[in-house]
Amino acid sequence: MAGHSVSGTAVSAFWLRRYGSPLRWPVMIMLLVSALAHIPVVAPELRETPYVAALFLLLILADLVLIAALFLRDSSAAWTLTALTTGLAALAYVLSRTVGLPALYNYIGDWVSVPGLASLASEAIGCVLAVFVLVRHPATAATPAAGPRSAGIS
């Protein structure tokens, strides 16, 4: 039975393509700020809205994993996951301050908390930079099998 499958080369390129972007350093700092900004609010949310505490813990873990991924290999996958994670976290922040989230209405209108502003700023900056890297550099990224030397460029 013949089925449709994604080319192994395309998948490998997605996971292995290195960008070598100098923007990974400020993005790693933004991810660290995001993680640190969420630590103080985990315990209070655990008592009031446990699902929000779980989401905060997942975000902290995701931030730390993305820092490692960008440090070790700033691949298409790492940049894409960084853009998605930071973008969704910033969206959740805005929703929590405007319409509220299920069982979480105490943040509505609270735009000036220091941890909140630190997380929103770091996530927004991280997302914009990640999208910039993905849009700006895909043609110049080298895969392990097709670096500059294998293309005849020295």
C-alpha cells in the first residue's frame, strides 16, 4: 500500500540546518528572562489555579530546553519552536490581561506587574527575533551535508 510520506531529506534539513545566527545570544537571554519571570508566580498559582501553575512550569522547562537547543545547534526546528513558544506565551499574557483565562480573572487589567512586563517584553522580543531569523536566513543556512565547501565555495 503506497502512502504519502515526508521526504527524509526535508525532515533532516529541518532538524539539522544550522543558522549560525548571532541573534541566538539575545534570544537565549530573552528565554532566560521569561523563565525567571515565571518562577515566582508558580507557587501562588498552584494554590489558586493549578492548571496555570502547570502551564508556567511547562513554559519554564520549554524556555530552558530552547536555550540549550539554540546554544548547541541553532537549527530550523529550534528557531521555529522558539517563535511558537514565545509567541503563544505572549498571546496568553495578553489574553489573561484582557478577557481573562478560564478560572483566572485576577490578572485582568494588571498590565504593570514587574514579572508580567518582564515576561511579555522578553517573549515578544524573542518571538520577533526568531521570526526574523527564520524569514531572513533560510537560503543562507548550511546543512551538514551541503556546507560552503561542498558547493565549490572556498
